[in-house]
Amino acid sequence: MSPFEYAPAPESRSVVDIASSYGLFIDGEFVDPADGTMFKTVNPATEEVLADVAEAGETDIDRAVRAARRAQETVWGPMPGSERAKYLFRIARLLAERSREFAVLETLDNGKPIRESRDVDVPTAAAHFFYYAGWADKLDHAGFGVAPRPHGVAAQVIPWNFPLLMLAWKIAPALATGNTVVLKPAETTPLSALLFADLLRQAELPPGVVNIVTGARETGAMLVAHPGIDKIAFTGSTAVGKRIAREIAGTRKTVTLELGGKAANILFDDAPIDQAVEGIVNGIYFNQGQVCCAGSRLLVQESVADEVVDRLKERLATLRVGDPMDKNTDVGAINSAAQLERITRLAEAGTAEGATRWSPACDLPEQGYWFPPTVFTDVSAAHTIAREEIFGPVLSVLTFRTPDEAVAKANNTPYGLSAGVWTEKGSRILWMADRLKAGVVWANTFNRFDPTSPFGGYKESGHGREGGRHGLAPYLVDGSTD
Ligand code: NAD
Ligand code: MG
């Protein structure tokens, strides 16, 4: 060990009790699945099995949707917004009180560094409930028409990259507006949603208002196809999003889709380079790059490209990759063997098509799913790694000469979720933001999330917004049009 290495600083896992098996959370109770099917969730950093989890089938989905309907019509819908707000505030407070438990469980099930689940995922999830609690009694005056009312029962399907945070993005606005929910977490990360179900019982949320059905894609498909669903909110891959949109065409169901991305992080020659390098690192190595809005394409102005890449490599050599439960870890494990396989395949395509691949020296653990932080230079816009979403810690560096060229290259993608601009000039930030086809444009920062700010895509990144006042709209019907 060199004099400046960090000693191990492991977080204790004793703060959370993981049961050996979990049922479905339907109508306020944990119940066994009707046909008894179970699946396993593992810790991707060690491949240790954490628990057996129920796989919901047709009968279970039907029970959950009926419970949600009954709760919506008899309890949650008729309840004054000011009363619903009290439950949301209570949920937010309990999440904050139990934050350590949630952070440890999230890291064990997902593989993300404890520093991120502790400092980003869990506090931001609590903040969403606080924020939407404040809207629950103000909906009549918020610009959604006269006496807006809820759709009814929402089916919500979420991915594995931010399991608790995506749950909060979905459930908080749905409950604030008087809808009830059947939510399906991702199959590799169901545990924080099940702990959240336990928290809902502690909050004494009326039974049936939130139901959690675990399972994989078949369960998700059955849920969105159920005729008792009024509104669908989906976050995940563009392929599945398109499929859902096709399947519900012509039905009364409405849908919001938060899908993939291939964001450009654009660095001009007048940018503060040290800060920008931190922003690039945060943009693509945060959460192992498994972020829909990740800054996976770095567009750097030609005159500073060599300097930026050199400084970036120096910085990457200091990142600590390894045990996600260590409080000093910067980059944790990839979420699953399947995701690791996808990242590996796309990175190999980068080399095969002629780009130059670089990673810092790092010892990866023997067990578990790992991929080192990786940078590709000599990338052209036609390369697979410049076009396809990799959803891993892999950065493609491209260059540009003029602002017009930067805009053209940034928008040269079927996606449009986010973008970043690094420059000293405020006027240039506004000029760029006007032209970038991206739902979020960050200026001199990246990957900042706040419940007050809407988030969502253009083009194949989906439609509809989550967060902010905008995030209420998909859950409301204008009552004056009845
Ligand atoms: P995925 O689309 O395979 O799965 C997402 C969720 O949908 C999971 O819960 C899965 O079980 C479920 N699902 C799968 N097939 C389904 C079907 N036919 N019907 C209904 N549900 C189904 O994606 P993934 O591999 O889990 O997640 C990675 C992808 O998600 C990436 O492409 C990423 O960009 C995207 N993503 C987007 C956002 C966003 O906010 N826009 C956030 C996170 C992830
Ligand atoms: Mg897991």
C-alpha cells in the first residue's frame, strides 16, 4: 500500500434485515403468489443470493389491480388533498429516518457505491415525496383546468439503475394527484421496493393505495395489458417502450415513457477544464454509467482536446473501483451478468471499428460483475459506440471546431434526453440550449437531479415529463372536459 492509499472503510450491513424470501405486497399485506413461483435476486458485487422473491402471475396482477381500484374509489380518490399530503409527508419523513437501511439494501441489491445510494438515491427519493406532498392540496389552482381529477389506477414499471429513486419518481406524483398504484420493480433489484412496502405499513397508508408486484418482463407485460389499468408510466429501454406504445394504441390507457439516451457533454475551449473534467467523470462514471441521461459522448473543441483527454486520464487513474459497500469506492459493480455482457460486446465493437480504447490500471475483484472505467478516442459519428446506448462506464470522445458543428453532432442521434454545455459564456449557454434537442440541458454541471425540475425526453428518449409541476400533468384529467 502506498502512503496515500485509503484503508478499507466498509459500511455495516447489519442495519438491514434481509428476509430469506419475500411475497407480493397486495392490499396492504405480503401474500404468496397464487402459483408459488419464485426467483432469486443477487448481490452483483459478489454473486451472493440475497433472497427469493415472488414472481407475480395473471391471478396476482388481477388481485393487485382490483385492490388498487377499490382503494382509489372508496378511500384515496375521495380523500381531500390536504389529507393525502399528510401521508406523503409521513412517507418522506420515514424514508429520511430509515435512510441508512435503504442505502445499504440498495447497494447490496444493485451494486452501486454506498456513497451514491447514501448521498444521492435515498435523499433524492425522500425529497420527491416532500415535494409532491406540497402539491396535493393545490391541484385546483395549478393550471390543470377546473377541478382536475385523477385517472384512477396507474401501472408503473421501473428499471434497475435507480430502484428506489425511480419508485419515488413514479409513486409520489401518482399519490399526490389521487391515483392508486400497482408498481413492478426490475427483476434484478426488487428489494428496496419491498422494504418501501414495509415502510408504507409503518406510515399506515390505507391498504391497496400502493401495491408492489415483483417479477420479470412477463409480469410487466401482464400488468400493462390488464384492462383495469387507466394510466401507464414506464421507465426502461426504448425497445420495450415502443412495444408498450404499440400494444396500448386504441385503448383508453394513457402512457408516459422515459427511455434511453446518448447524451452529448459539450466542452468549449473557454471552459474551466478542471471543473469540466469532474463533470465528465460525474457524467459517465456515476452509477457505473448505467444512467439514461449519462454523458456518454464527450464533444470537445479541437484546440483543447489533447489537454482534456490527458487530464481526464490522470483523474480516472485516481478513481477507486471495487467493493460498493466501502465508503471510499467511486465505481461499483455492473448490475447483472447480462448488462456486463452487453457493455463488453459494445466496447469490443469500438475497438473492431477502429477507435482507440483506454482504461486506467485497476484490480477488479474475481467474483461479481465488473467493468473498468473506459475511454475511447479516435471515435467518429458513424461508430457503433457513438450511436448506441451502452449503459456502462464507457465514454466516446469526439471533437468539433465551431458551435454549429457541436450542435449538429450533439443532435445527430435518435435520442434526446439530456446534454451538457461547458463554457464561460452565458450567451453561448443560452444559444446552445435553444438548439439542442434534449429534454434537460445542464450548464457547467451534469447529472443534477432535483424534484422541482422536470425531466424527460425528445424523440426516442420517450415522452411526458417527471418532476416539477409538469410531472403532475400525466396523472390528471381536466375535469371541465367531462
Ligand atoms: P427494460 O426495458 O428491459 O426493463 C425495464 C423494466 O421493464 C423492468 O422492470 C422489466 O422487467 C420491464 N419489462 C421488460 N419487458 C417488458 C414488457 N414487454 N412489458 C412490460 N414491462 C417490461 O430495460 P432495462 O434493461 O431494465 O433498463 C435499462 C434501460 O432503461 C436503458 O436503455 C436505459 O436508458 C433505460 N432507462 C431510462 C431511464 C429514463 O428515465 N429515461 C431511466 C433508467 C433507465
Ligand atoms: Mg440484485
